[in-house]
Amino acid sequence: MKIEYKEFIGIYEDVFPEGFCEYVIEEFERVRGMGAGWTRQQAEADVVTRLHKDDFAINLIYHSLNKFNDEDMAHVFFRGLQTCYDDYSNTFSHLKAVKVKANYMKTQKTGTAQGYHIWHAERAGGADNARVLVYTLYLNDLGPEDGGETEFLYQRLRVKPKKNTMVIWPADFTHVHRGNAVLGDIPKYISTGWFMYE
């Protein structure tokens, strides 16, 4: 695994076994074909327009019954995520003094001209107060001209979607970010969630 840190943003390449990302995408499309999932407008109809957020999401952990190499997808995913978190918490060792957990995995598909267009932080009060870190796994590659980057405002950094790359960063205002629009014909697939205070 190749690891890089940029202003508290951990970037981990080649986290999962060969074929895992493709498996998650296939499961996403299979489960979506059965009627599962939601758009941002369905989930947040009273506050969100397509100019703010536009994608399709499924919590695959509750829907996927198939196995990856004879193992539950959730076990494979959270084991890989834990490996990344262990390195992150070794690098930023104060995290070892607090108890956090990750048990949520939302998989999203973002098509042409879609994205999370507004700047935001993941901890924004209310139910979000327990969020400590954010994670995103890019499930497929997008080319330089295809957009879809995760852009961090204050760090002046854009992380390009690269298959089998996990990114972890703080949930606070210091890491305001957005998901840039997908500009090409290839959709962006990610799995994302949070480490929460226990």
C-alpha cells in the first residue's frame, strides 16, 4: 500500500484485494436494479436541489448478500478501512486517546454534471457532532479531463478519483470540501462514511 499525507489528509493507494472495487460497483448496480437506494432530492427534499447535491446512493451493507472471495463485503471493507485508520492514528497519535468507530458504508454513483457542488464540512452540528473523520474509497478511475475530484478549500488540494484509493480527513471546518462535478461520460463510484466518537 502506498501512503501519503497532505495537511491531515491521508491518501492510501491499493488498499483492497484485486477485483474488490469492481465487485462493489457490480453489487451497487445489481441492488439498484432491484429498487434500492435514493437520490439526494428523495433523502433531503426540503433543503436540497440538484444545484447543491446530485447523486444516487445505497447503503450496500444492508442489501448485499453476495460474497467477495467467500467473505462478506462488509468484513473486507471495514478490515481495509481499519488498516488505513491504524496508520492514520499512528501518524496523528492523539487519536489513540479517544474511542472512535466506523460502521457505516454508503456507496454513491455520481453521473455526468452531478456532484456535491457546495462547500461543506462533515461536522456541522446536531446529529453530525459525533463525526471525527471522513473516509472515501474511490471505486473507479476518472481521467484528468473527467472532473469528479474531492476538492479541499483551505488546503488548495484536489484529489483525483483513482480506483482502490482510500482518503481519510478531519470532519471539521478546517477541511471544508466539495465533490466536483463529473464532466465526462464515466460515472464516479465511491464508498464513504465517517469515524464517529463512541
